[in-house]
Amino acid sequence: MLSFYRRASGSTGAGSAVRPHPDFQISAASDDRFEGVQLCTCAGGVALNCCQFRFEDGGLSLSLSRRCVGTRVTGSVPNGPRLFYAGPDFVARGMSSASTSQSPALTEGESTTANDNARPHDPGADSAGPARSRLSLQLDQRSLHFSVNAWVLIVALIGILPLATRQLQYKGYRLSLLGTTCTTGYALFALYGLPRVGNTQVVQAWGHLVTSSKDFIPFMYCLMFVTSKLHFKLVLVPVICWALEHVARFLRRHFTNSSLYRAYLEPLCTWVDRNTTAVNFLIANAEILLGFLLILSLFSKRRNVMQTFMYWQLLKLMYHSPFTAGYHRAIWLKIGRTVNPYIHTYTPFLHDPMNAGMRWWFR
């Protein structure tokens, strides 16, 4: 058996202690008289780098050999991208297999150091560059998403606050809904992609994943009102809250060292982060109140029966979605406790229609 030994750190000289290195042990011929031996490292059974050992005049000489590079390797050669390290930390000795089996094991720290020394420049390390580029690309996508949400927040405030002309408010209303539709639609596409056409089961599974995601509700909400002729300023309340949450989260993560952020924006971002529950309850209240406004709009000239039905389907989805169910169910429970006594007392004929509606709602 020909083994490589690693000299203990801080020890020099012929009598210094050495420990065996398990990755560099090769077997010789049956007798002790052999001309030479090849030490190869391989990946997938193919030799990558070879070193040749040869006894000459009672000594051991080492030379690089490329004769077996690229050939198929058989036998007990350690597999993996490890290359031979011929530095001063290693000495080679001829020893019997019996003494090898009694050699002490490497300590954890020495094994790690020896393995690190034995490894060459790993081609996988070159993937650090593409990994950094992917990270920067993701950061650029997040920055773009943040920029669009900041723009949505500004135009939504223009559309809801009575500080601009009526025409400018209407443009801000439309642009904020369009911006939120684009950002949430792109988030859904980036996360789930498009299903393969022709496979019904795949399309159904894809649709179930999309409808149960967090971005689907804002996407459908804004898409429903950006194409509508109705103009309710209450529609912008959830849009402002969604954009404010995203902007505050991004600023807290990436602008904590900015003096401008610490001076003017940190109190607002901290408040939004600490009052997420209150913001979500505000969104749920606005969404439910908007459903009743759409029912009242059926008695006006701009009524839209289809949009009203679709919005109540969306409210039903909000009631069952895990992202909004807690807030919507609490509000509906409070509404039921307030309204039910008056219905039982003054309008008992509404019991059957309400029961039918509740069966549809909980289905």
C-alpha cells in the first residue's frame, strides 16, 4: 500500500509526527518490487489528472503523467473532483496494509484542511459569478417592482385626494389600478408561468395554484375595476394599502443606511410594519363595503349586473382564502351580529333568501 501522509502543523524534520490522508491511498502489486504506479483522480469514472510514482535507486520519484487522462478508470480509485496535491505538507512512504489499518484517523480539523488542500480549482466555483449575476438580476426585478409600486402609491393618492382637478384624479384612478394589475399579473406569471395547452388536468392544477396564491386577489380586484365605467374612490383604498406595504417593506430592507430614509420615511415605514393587522382590516372593510355599493349601483343608470356578480364571487374567494379569511370572517361575523336581530324582528320574510345566500356563500 502506498499512502500519503500529512505532516502535523508546526512540526518539521524527519522525526516529526505524520498522519495518514485517506483520499490518497493506492494499492501496489502483490510483491514489493514494482516499477511504478499511477495515482488518478476521476469524475464519473474518467481520469482527470494523473501522477506517476517510480522507485529509482531506492528512492521514490514523482512525475506528472497525461497518458491516462481521459481514459476509463477501473478499480478502487476514489471518485470525485479531487486532484493530487504535491506540496510540502505531504510526504510519501511505502507501508504494509496491516500498518495502514492500524493508523489513527484524521481529526476533524486536519481532515478538512487536507481535503481543502487536495482539491484543485473546482469548476463549480466558477458558478459563483453566474450566481451573483442571478442575485443582481433578482434585486433589479425587486427594484423595478418597488419603483412601480411607489409610482402606483403616488398616482393613487392623486386619484383619491381632492387636491387636483377632476380629470387628473380620474387619470390617477385608472393608472393606479392599471399599475397594480400589471405588477400582480407579472408576479403570478413569474411564479407559475403558463400551463401546457391540451392537458386538462395540468390546466386545472395550474388554475388551482394561481387562484390560491396571494397575488391573485389584488390582480382580479384591479382588473375588474380598471375595465369598469364605475368610479368609486373607495376602490383605491386597498390599492394604496397594498402599495404602501410593499414600499415600506422594501425601504426597511434596503435603505436603512440612508439619511433621507432615517429622517423622513422611517417613522411611517415602522408604523406600517407594526400595524399590518390594522391595515389588513382596513382593506377588508373597504372591500366588503364596496360590495354593498355595487348592489346599490344596480339601481342607477351605470349598473353592471355582471360586474356585481363577479365581485361578490371575489368576495367569496376572499372569505375562503387563507391570506384574507381571518379579516373577512371577523368583519362578516360582526355584521351578522348587528343585522340579524333586526331581520328577525322586522323582516322575517328575508329568512329564506338569506339562508339560500348563505348556502351559496359557504359552498
